Amino acid sequence: MGIPTNRYSKITDKHPREICLLRSFPCAWGKCSFCDYIEDNGKDGVLMAQMNRQVLGQVTGEFGVLEVINSGSCFELPRETFEDIDKVIETKDLKQLFFESHWMYRGQVADLRQRMGVPIIFKIGVETFDYDFRQKVLNKHADFKEPCEVAEYFDSPCLMVGIKGQTKEMIAHDIHCLKKYFPLGTINVYNNNTTKIRRDEELVRWFLKEYSWLNEDPAVEVLWEITDFGVG
């Protein structure tokens, strides 16, 4: 995946909010077998912060909610960018933030919640609660065994469906865990990219039919394309 061109958008369906795709330092893990989203990071913090400031400058505050995403975890954003987010919170009277983080940063989540001064919905790329598939196939480097462990730190898991090797039972269990342990969640339908991980078309068709009710579930956002939030 190359460098995105669309970095600001508005989500007006479930949980209306503005969303900004910012640049960050490289993902600290960077070895997930399904991820080729690595070109949108960098090592020049000054240049990244300047560009992020321009993107954040588009925020109007009309919904009172802002989601910030990047190629990796929010903790890999430049320090100056966090200062700019602080300013946006104050000047646009924001009431809530959405951030995303890898499991490895779970020990820093509580501190950031306190530091930002407004409630945060913390997302995490779980992909699946099936330990073996997550660790051995997807290489997530997220060694939790039970969903309740994730729920101690994070509010909203991001799941992935439609991958070769997944089963209907695994997906059903994942969605059950999402609904049981978390107030919110995102489900990404997998699309082929430059990695060796492939999409299972039959499984996707089954998911579309079996879980069509999720489209009406206010707590779950289903993304059929990586750009469905309007950025990327």
C-alpha cells in the first residue's frame, strides 16, 4: 500500500465523528503477515508533525468527536502532534477521541487516557480471538488468551474476516466475544494486498448473509474496503 492522499474525512453513519489519518514513526512491531501498510510512516518527526498539523487544521469540531489513525499505534505519533491534538481539543471543544494501539502498548493506555483530558475510545487490532490463528498465521505479536484480558485496556476491537484458513466457527466466536465483552467494535472484511495472505471469497459470502444484521447494529462498524472511512 502506498502513501495515502485522503487524510481527512467525516463519518456520519454510526458514531458521527471527524477522522484524520496522520503520519507516524514506523510501527514498533511491523511484522504482521497480512499488513503491507508500511510506506506511510517516516523518521523525520519535524516533517511529519508539520503535515499532521495541516491535516488536523481541517477539524471543525462539528460532532465534538475526533478519531486519529496512523500506520501503527497512536503512541508512535510525533510528540508535537500530540501537542497539536491538545490544541484541537481546546479550540474545537472536542468531547471525545478515538485512538488505536497495538497490544504491546497496553501498559501506556491508562496514562494517555488521563493525559488527554477527554474520554478516549481505544481501538485495538485484534483481528481474531483465536490464539493460534492470530499468532501463528497473522503473526500479530499479541499474546493474550482471553477477550477479557483485552477488555481490561481497550474499548473497541478491530476484527478481520474472510481470510483463507479462517473458519465459520472462528468468525462466529470472534463476533460473540466482541458483543459480550466490548461496547464497540469494527469488522474489516479482508481484501487481497501485496502479502501472501489471501481472501476467502466463499467465507466472505457466508459472512455477508449470516451477519447482515451487523449493518443495523449501532455498536459495530463493518468495513468492506480499507477506505470505507473516507481516508487512505
